[in-house]
Amino acid sequence: MIGKLIAYLKSHMRRIVFAGIFVAIGIVLSAMYGTAVQYTNTLNFCAHTCHEMENTVYQEYMHSKHFKNEFGVVVACPQCHVPQNDWVHTMGHKVLATFEIWDHWTGRVGTNEKFEEHRLELAKEVWKGFEETNARECKHCHAYSNMVLEDQRPSIRAQHTDAMKIDENCLDCHKGITHKSVQQEAAPAPTNFDIQ
Ligand code: HEC
Ligand code: HEC
Ligand code: HEC
């Protein structure tokens, strides 16, 4: 039995060695990918790598409830901007995000002024993304079914009771909660609740 096994291994040595090498390369690549995703998914990376983020959206975010609140919960940029718990979408997102590096180096949004110029355009892209996923990232943390509606002010309760029925996109009513509000420029909707 053992003799047979050894003979088998000997005759297939080449293949076994190659397979071993491929597995090892696979493991190294996955580890590198994992490390890259982990690194680029930190608040530190998102907020401080590009000065255009640091000077603008990050400043506003620092004053938002998703950064500082009575509970001390921090919601980092990727928790809203990168698909959560979904490696296929995350990978797609990271590949697309590398094009942003192009924007950075070509200077399309390289200064605060240029960034502000493109802001509405960028916001529209983000809104479109949330529309496509029906605010999937928001709903990772906030579920309509877990809201204690009785604890909400009656006006808010009424809004959420209706929204819940159609599993409405949170962004229909909650634009500009983390960053400077740009939606007025987009379309002054009759339901503009941005009163913070
Ligand atoms: C990682 C979890 C997480 C994600 C993702 C998240 N939130 Fe929150 N959100 C919180 C927590 C925690 C609070 C409570 C902070 C506080 O004390 O008000 C909060 C507060 C809020 C508030 C009330 C405070 C305010 O800023 O007006 C709104 C509205 C809100 N979230 C909407 C959203 C929307 C819309 C999204 C998606 C774009 C989102 N949240 C994504 C965790 C999250
Ligand atoms: C039909 C409009 C509408 C939709 C859709 C909606 N909200 Fe709201 N929500 C409101 C209004 C209006 C308020 C009160 C004003 C404000 O805080 O912006 C509010 C307030 C809140 C608050 C603060 C509650 C409090 O007691 O202070 C949170 C948290 C919140 N919404 C989360 C969400 C999340 C998460 C979603 C998506 C799952 C969502 N909302 C969808 C209209 C809506
Ligand atoms: C609670 C969810 C949430 C968090 C946390 C968050 N964002 Fe956003 N971000 C949004 C939404 C929603 C938009 C779309 C515009 C809007 O409604 O404000 C947006 C828009 C943007 C835009 C487009 C420009 C603009 O002003 O609309 C950039 C760039 C951006 N975010 C970067 C960041 C960075 C960097 C961080 C961390 C420092 C961050 N975001 C944290 C939800 C979030």
C-alpha cells in the first residue's frame, strides 16, 4: 500500500511540484489582495491619502453624526462607500476606484477649487450607486424593521412608516448628511428635509 503510494508520488512528482507552486502563488496573491483591500478600507487611507479628500469631504464628515455621536460609534468612509461583506462587489469597486488615481494625478479634481467644481457630478455618481443598490450599505447598519418608530418624533415616524412599506432608498430623503449638502444645486425637491 505505502509502496504503491510512493511509486505514484514518484511518477507524478513534476505535477505535484507544479501544483504546489501554483497553490503557493495563489495563497500569496490572495494575501496581497486581502492586505490591499484591508489597507485601502481604512478611514486613514480614505481620508488622508489624497489631499482633495482631506480638505473637503473629510472635514465635513468630522462634524457629522457618523463620525462623532453620543455613543462614540465611528462609521468609516468605506462602510458607506465600499460594498460590505461581498468580495465580488468589493473587487469590482476597487478596480473602478483605481481610475480615481488617474483623476488625482491628472489633476481633474486635484485642488480644492477643482474638487468643488466637480462636486455635484461626483455626488450624482454616488447617489446613482445608492439608487442601484437601494442604499444597501446604509441598510447594513440601519434596518427599517429594527427602528423603534414609537421613539421617533411623530413627523419622522410617519415618513419611515411609509418608506418601510416600499423599502425605500434612504437617500430619497437623506442626502447630504455626511458631507456638505449639494442637492439644492441638483434639484430643489419638494421633500427637502436637510435641516441639520
Ligand atoms: C456602519 C454603520 C452605519 C452605516 C453604514 C450607516 N449608518 Fe447611519 N448611523 C449609524 C449610527 C451608529 C448612527 C447613530 C449616530 C447618532 O448617535 O446619531 C447613525 C445615524 C444616522 C442618522 C441620524 C443622524 C444624522 O446624521 O442625521 C441618519 C439620518 C443616518 N444614520 C442615515 C444613514 C444613511 C442614509 C446611510 C447610508 C448612506 C447610513 N446612515 C449608513 C450607523 C451607520
Ligand atoms: C420618505 C422619507 C424618508 C426615508 C425614505 C427615510 N427617512 Fe429617515 N428621516 C426622514 C425625516 C424627514 C427625518 C427627520 C429629519 C432628519 O433628521 O433629517 C428622518 C430621520 C431619520 C433618523 C433620525 C431619527 C431620530 O429620531 O432623530 C434616522 C436615523 C434615519 N432617518 C434613518 C433612515 C434610514 C437609515 C433610512 C433608510 C433605511 C431612512 N431614514 C429613510 C425621512 C425619511
Ligand atoms: C454615512 C455614510 C457615509 C460616510 C461615512 C461617508 N460618506 Fe461620502 N458620501 C455619502 C453619500 C450618501 C454621498 C452622496 C452625496 C451626499 O448625499 O452627501 C457621498 C459623497 C461623497 C463624495 C462625492 C462628493 C460629494 O460631496 O458628494 C466623496 C468624494 C465622498 N463621499 C468621500 C467620502 C470620504 C473620503 C469619507 C470619509 C472621510 C466619506 N465619504 C464618508 C455617504 C457617506
